[in-house]
Amino acid sequence: MEEVTITTFTIQDIPHIAHMQPEGWDDIRKEFVLYAMQTFCKPVKIVQYNRIIGLGTLIIHQDSAWLGHIIVDSSCRGRGIGTLIVEHLVALAHSHDIYTIHLIATDLGAPVYRKVGFRDAGLYATFRKTIENTPAKIDPHIESIKPSHRQQILQLDRETTGENRRTLLDLHLQCGFVFEIKGEIEGFYLPYLGQGPIYARTERAGLSLMELKYSVSNIVILPQDNLAGTVFLANNGFEIQEFTAIRMVLGRETPWLPQQVYSRIGGNYG
């Protein structure tokens, strides 16, 4: 491989990554703006001949991390650049004393991660709505998030994911919904965090929040282990798609509860 350098990605690099945009992905420039601005994110770039040919990000929580947006220029694939990015980010995590690292991979990307030592830890299924949207019947137990809900939301997130993601969630608790009965929050929905996660410890909360979200949204990604969510989608005009995503882990797996995930955040956060 010709000489390349791997360095920190900065906000000044944003105008120079349009050519890296993968087909079918949301605008990566928006995501890398956020990565460059958030102290718990460590984005990197690979440069060759003054041109960016690789990207990736380490997202650090308190005692765990995720890899996100591992992208290699289409003209440079098959040269070990993806592996170089992953190995660099893993070493960066270890330098921060983080030894549990997650990611979500496609079938195409999974072999690269397995080569580095990642192992499969779960599957996500994709569904697409095949009928017209109709107004949702809002459950009376659903209400907008208030500051007093914060601690219960953080506890439910920790219970569901096995991770301490307070820094990430605190950026998005000004707008969202909870399912609350007698002061107890059974589920929450954050529409502006990634793809809009829904986490719930009861089926009634998870399905009610799904009904709210998917009255206007047509694509769903959730763990295959969430049988209640899968049945809901089948009964409400959604069809499973061929595309699946693979949850992978390097190091000790966190004790997550996939049956409580009624919509994922995204490939960069789980």
C-alpha cells in the first residue's frame, strides 16, 4: 500500500468528504459535524496524496465504546484500509481504558471486523411499510419528556443497553416522549437521536410508542429477538426486508436486553 497517514478528523475537513458518501446512507457530512463537535467522539481520517480516502469514529461512553461510519473510498477498497481504520480505533479505545467495543455491520463489512477479532452478538431486522400512513391513536399514558423524567430515562437506557450513555442522551432529552403510569416510566422515544430509539421494559409501552412513531415513519430496524415488536409490525402493514445488520463486539459483551429495543438508534450508537 502506498504511504497513508491517519489523523484526527476536524470540522475543517467537512467540505472534503462529499466523495466518500456511500449510496443509500444519510448525509455523512451531518454526522461528522456532530462527531467533530462532541468530546466523547473521536473521528479520524486516512489521507493519501492530500485526499481523504478513509473515515471512522470511536464513540466513547463511560466504560464501553462503539465504532461508527467506517468508510473507505470506493476506488481504494481491497487494500486493507478498512482494517487499518478499525485497528487504529480499537487501539484508541484501549488507550482510554475501554475494552468493550461494539459496532453494527453489514454482511459486506463483517469479515473486516471478524479479522480484527470482533464476534457476532445479535441480528437486527429491517421492515418497510406497505400501506398508507394513518393517524395514530395516542395512548393517554404517553406524554412529552420533562426534566423530572431524566433519571428514570437514564436508568431504563442503562438497563436496556448495559451501557452508561448519559452524555449522549443528555443531548436529546429536551424533545421526546415517555410512557408513564403512576409516576413510573415504562418506555421512552427520542425522535431526534439517530433513527429515533424506542426502549421499553413493558410490551404495552413499547407497542404504544411504536404506534406513535410508525404512524408517520415507514422504515423500522429492531433486534430480531424483539418478538412483540415483530408481531406488531406484521399486523400493521410492514414487510420484512432482505437486509439485516449484525451486532458485533470485541471484548466483554454488555448484558443488553434486545427484547426491550423497539427501534434502534443507528449503526453508530446501537
